[in-house]
Amino acid sequence: MSTKNLFTQLTAVALTLLLASSAAATGMSLDGVRGLLRVHSADPSTQGYVAGTVYGLYSQEFYPFQVSPRGQTEKVDFGAGMISFGYTPTPFVELSVRAITEAQWVDAYNVGNTGYEVGVGDVALHVKSLLTPATRKDWMLGAELSLATTTGNTSAFVGSWDRDGLDIGGRLNLTYANVNDMGESGMRFHANAGYLKRTSQFDEAVWAASAIGGTVPRSVLHGDQFQYGAALEVPVPKGWTFFTEWSGEYDMDASAAFGDNPMRVTPGFRWANTGGSFVWTTGYELSVASDEASPPWQWISGLSFGGYASPVSGSLLGVVRDADTGEVIEGAKIQVRNSEMGTETDASGHFRSSVPAGYAVLELSADGYNPKTRVIEMPGHDTVEFDFTMTKRNIYGSLRGRIRDAETGKPLFARVRVAGTDEWVETDPENGSYFLEQVPEGTTEIEFEASKYHTKMNRAKVVAGDIMAFDQSLEKDVQVAKGVLSGYVKDAKSGKAVPATITARGNGTMTATVDPATGLYELPLDEGTWSVSVVKPGYIAQVEEVQVSAKGASVRNFDLGELPKKMTLQGVFFDSGAATIKRESFSALADAAQFLINNDELAVVIEGHSDSQGSEASNVALSQRRADSVMKYLVVNHGLDPRRLKSKGVGPKEPVASNATAEGRALNRRIEFEILEGSAN
């Protein structure tokens, strides 16, 4: 190799090292997978990318008559075309199919003899896989498998056309990328090492008898090959990338010295348009082996055209943990708002989900935890790792108050507990005060008792995380006159007996079951005031105060109405075009809250409805906000358990009157309770 050629190669390498970094222009190698020319990168193209690539190769060599197989001085022009199609189905796998055609033109100077030959090279399939995590962008390791069918054409010079059979290749690819603080890749270094296994034997007798245009032995490797390469690419502004490759092949079945096998240095450049749909790559191969190895130079140039086969999205992976303990949360849901994309965490707390490119709103939910919303920026066709933490939802509040004698007002030494539990809290004997913790949110029954006093059951409205004031007075346990409360419980429409359960709360708690045949019930009660509740699944529960007298039977009949599927809340109004509840609505909402308190095992969907004025989307959004306002009001102001309530914006989709009149539109603007099936009582 001449001193001039060596100087040219060293200058090309130095220039690429000195250029400033920008955003790298990605492109396809001669084999149709991501890389430079002969050197491949470890990382595949971005997921969903489809590319078609066309390369042209040209070289020229002179043969003296002593070397030519035809015994004449010749000039031989070599040319080849390579076409490939590539697809990246996942962040870890890239596929390509490549085919080659080649041609040679021979001009014999001394005899005026010319000729040409055209042939088809191999057809190869390449499968490239990334072995390191997709989130790692600096050091990357990959592996490749290739299968190539050869044609037996003796006139080719790019591959192995002088034999028939199947070539099997494998290689390892290493890539290092200089990643900045913004996650952008600058200078990239690649190293490849591989092995090509021949499955057929080279027929030298056939090759030697080739017609005019046949190449000489020094340009063809006949045995198994050790393949190697390294490359450095440096991006510069405006979509340009400069690179230098060093690559070669070593014939494992030949006895030639290492320097007599093909080895080359290739300076080159690449340009890609914005978005990478068009990429142009050009390189100039310079042989650094002996003259017995390969042509002294070869020019390569190609174009790649690509795009994405599916909507642009990225892959989000990570772990969801408890914010306090750090333990993983199994079954946490990660949902992309306004999208069907989403997933759940597995037993190890890990998740993986597709997320649309750009800004996306993630909604996290898990049983026993506060819901969480996060906005992330997702790069297209990339993988981002993001861990989340969730805080446990506090479902308990506390009660603080005093227990006194109902007649004198003096403080009592008593005790208090959540009904049905075993843990009592005693009062301070001096002032009768108590502090009861871990009280479930919502309407909770509290039990009070003291020596020589009647035990009292009372319902407290508890807000999670708050301390609620709740005083209680107890009546002395003295002999009181006895009375009887009796009556009938029937269906309000049919008049048939309803076998309901009747509970009386006052000086103690008494329960009776209605006779299913007659509807008659009887309750022996102390004289006084009792709160009587009548409950039957499928019916609206009734709660009334009843005065019981010892002078005779106290009679109270109950007519139960069937539980409807939907109930319209009459008298609920909002500011025009807004979700602010008007003050005149408070009475109607108090009645609605009392209905839910009486029917304390009922769950409902609070539906917001609108008229058809304006767009459907804006009406649905407004009705959703109004339903949310009602739900919040019932929880905050009336202590209802939020687990019993859901909200839903229906908009104008379910009118009850014509939207052509003002009266009809007013009827359509409403709030309804939808009773959830199977939840009644």
C-alpha cells in the first residue's frame, strides 16, 4: 500500500474525531440491518420501523498477463447492486432480507478482446437481537444470525458466488454511545466479531474454467471465514454523520498470511433528513492488506427509505411501590387517560405498557391506596423506565367527646367502642372525656355503656383522617313501664305482606321479624321514644321516630315502596354553565343523603344529565363535573362513605323530554341516582 493511500486514510480518521457532535443520522448497513456499511450496530432500529435500502458498489483493477487466468493484460470493472428490506417488530429484534446482483466488464488491451458477465449473488436473511436492556443507551451488546443461499456464479466479487449451498453466519455486536444529559446520543463506537460457516465445498476446477470475466483467486475467499470490524461515527449538525470503518475477513481454510486476506479502512459520510425517512450513505474502501488480498479500492453509495408501520408510541416500564414501606404493589393499574393502553403490575410490582408518543396522562389505582395521576413525556419508538410510589388511603377517622348523665349533665365514667369490635376505650372519670381512634369512615355505629345506665347505640358520621366531635348522654337504668309496638308491613302497591326486619333503637336495641304470611310484627319496648327502621332487600328502607306508651299497644304500620332502578333528585340546581351547586339545592341534597343513610348498604351511581344546547363533548364534560360536585358534597357535608358512590357524566344522551322547548330542556338538566344492581340493603 502506498504512502499516499496511508496518509489519506489517517487524515479521514482524524477529521471524524475532531468534528463536533450533534444528533446521529441512523441508517442501514449493506446487510439491511442498522449499522454503517460492513459494520453493524448492537442496537436495532426503533420499534415499528420499516426500511428499504439500495446500495451500489464499484471497483476497478488491472491484471498483467502473468496473473490473468486468460494470459492477457486486462482491465476489469467490477459492479454490484444490493437491495434489502428491514423491519423492527420489537425493541429487541430487527429482521432483514438482502439480495445481490453483480457484473464484470473485462477489456484485454493487447488483443482487443472484451467481454462482460452478469450474475446473481446470494439471498440472505439476517436476524439481529439486542441482548442488553432496551433502556440502556450507552453500552449495548447484540447478537446476529444470518442464513445465505449462494448461486454458484463464478463471476461475483462481493460474496461467495463460486459455490452452491447454504452459508450460516453469526456475530456479536458491541456499541458504545456517548449519551449527554438530555439522553441524546453523540459519538458512537461499534465493534463486530463473527464467523461464517460453509456447508458446501468450493469447486476450484469449475472456477478455473470460467469464461471471460472470471475473477482471479485473490479476490475470493473459499473457506470458513472469521469476520471482524470496528467503526467510529460522529454526528454533526444538519443531519450529517461522518464515520470511519475498519473491517476484514480471514479465510480459516487457507494457509495465507493474515495480511494476505481482505482488510480495509473506509472513511465515509451519511446524511438523513428530519425524521429519518430518507438516508444517503457513501464510503470509499481502501485496502490495507497486501496486493494479493483484494482490489485496492472500492466505492460504495446507497439510499435508504423508511417509515413506521404503526402509530408512534413508546414503551414504559417500571415498578410501583408503597411510598412508606417501599414494598412492591401487586395488581396496581396503570391506565393511559383517553386510551385503551394500560396494564397491571405483576407479583413483583413490575409493569410494561405501550404509551402514545408525546405528553400522556397516566392514572394509577390500587386497592387501599390513593389514586395518582402523573404526566409524562414519552419519546416515540423508545423505551423509558419510570418507577411510581403510591400512598395508602386512610379509611379511618377519630371521635372525641364527653359522656354525661342525661338528667344531671354530670360526667360519667363509661366506656365506648365501635359496635361489633372488642376494643373499648374508657372515659376520664373526672370529666367524662374519651378519644376513640381507628373508626371506619362513613356512618358508623358507636356503642356507649356505663354501670347502672342503659347501653346506648348511636350513629356517627366519620370523615377519614379527621377528628369528629361526638358527645353522648346516657340515661339511668331504672324500672320503666313496658309497652308493645305492633303493626303491619306491606307492599305499598300490592298490599301484600313484606317479610322485613324491624329494629328499634332507644333504651337499648330490639329486633323483630315480620310474619311473611300476614305482615304482622310485635316488639315489647320500654315506654319512651324509639327510632324504628324497617329494612327489606329490594325495598326503600324507612326510619321513623315512634312514641311507645305503657297504657296500651302502640300501633305503627309501614308501607314499603319497591327500590327503583333510577331516582331523579328534584330541586338540585347549578350555576349556568358551571358545576357550582346553588344554595337552594342543599335541602334536596340533605334528603338524598338521608335516603342513603337509611339505606346504608346501598351503592349508587350519581349521573349528571344535560340538554342538547352546545356540543355533545362539552355537555358530557359539564355533566361529569356536576356529578362529581354532588358526590363531593354528599361525602364532605353528610359523611357518606365514598366507596358507595360513583359519578358519571351522561350529557344529552338520555333526554326525558323534548329539547325543542325551554321546559323540556330544564327537565333534561338533572341529577339522577342509578341504583347498582345487587347492592340494595
